[in-house]
Amino acid sequence: MTLGKTQTDRAALCRGRLEAFVVRARRVEAHSLAADWDALVTLADAPYTVTARGNGEAHVRQEYPAEEVVESAAARVRPLLLEGDACSYLKALAAVGYFCRNRPHDTQWVKAARAEWRTRTDPNAPREGGYQVMIGDDAEGWTAELDDRKLATAWIYGDVVHHDTDLLEEADPFGLSERFRAAVPLVASVMVMAIELLNYIRALHTDSLLGLPAELFEREVVLTSTCWEQVMRVFAAPVGTPAPADALSPFSEH
């Protein structure tokens, strides 16, 4: 069957978005937080332990990775959160939906993945889980409250990958620690969803449904070594001697 020009253009657009997503998602997959899949999934659920102390009191403990580690993960997932970026999670998901539009099972998976993404990442989306932080000052008589998604967003876009002054001003009364505590499960959940979508794309690619280049899944996306050793020829010339015009041009004999 020959596709019309509109369909061909649409397929090319979707394929380009999938290629951009695969490169970014593989970089997310290569992050140290994703080395232990079970631990990453657990982190996405904001784990904590509660120890009863009696008299109606309980000790609650949460232990997360170092901020620097989560910060580097946040930098890797940030483009997936931005719908305007080429590698946006939602753009990639829509592209999968396009190629699988005649496959009911895949269409249902895409729909469920989109709903989960919105619930976890959109600060204004309704949801049943999460928590609310309320603070106040008896002496000055002020109160404030924010939910975990807005606190997490403030850490990502205020403390880390941008310096959004509006977000920081709103979340500042809660402190850096509270913002970070809220952000860790969000960053982990975005990593989980991105890697799950990446694996889904891999399966569809194996079934020859997407037409993606095979090298896309093999090309280098992270550095495994930051030590460089090279053997090279050394040339010396008087100051002012012009450099070669390009890499294939010989050095001047003068």
C-alpha cells in the first residue's frame, strides 16, 4: 500500500520524534540511578519507614540518594518533561500511538501511559495520591501550603536546571530540604516511565513496525571514559604561519 503525502510526512515526523526520544531515554537509562531497576521503582514510590514510639508518636524516616546524584538525573530527564522539546515523552508516546493506531492492545497501552504521565508530572492534574505540606508561624500569623508535585517542580526548575524566581518565591518558606524530598520520587518516576517507553519502542522496532535505523539503539549516548590518550605527529612553524584550510589539507612546508 502506498501512503499519501500527508501520511508520509506524518510518519516521517513521528519517526524523527522517536529517534530523538530514544537517544535521550537511553541516556536516562545509562544513569547510575537506573543501574538497580528495583531500587529505582521503589524510589519512585517515595519509600519511608515508620517506627511507633508510643504516646501517639511515631518516627518517620526517608533516606534518598545524594542531591548531586538526583540533580544529574533531573538534568537528563528535563527535556522529556518539556512538550516543546523534540524528545518530549508525550511527543514520543503520540508517535507510538500513530504507528500502532490499528493495534488495539498498543493503543490502550499508550492511553494508560499518557494518563499516568499526566498524573505524575502535571502539577495541576487531579490525583488520589501524594501529600500536602502545611506550615505556619504563630507569632506572625501566616500559613502556607503546597503539594509534593509543586514542591518538586520548584526544586527542578528553581534550584536545579533553571532559576525560576516565581517558583522559588512560592516554595521558599518550605526550604530546600522539603523541595528536594518531593522531587526525588518525581525524578525517579519519570526515569521509570521513560525507560518503560524506551523498552516498548525497542519491542516495536524488533517487530519492524517503526522503521527506525538499527544504529539508533547502539550509538554512543554517554561517555564511558573521560581519559584521552592519542599518538600524533607534531609540527612547529613560525608565529603567524597559517593553519591548513581543512582537515585534509597538508601543512605548509614553510
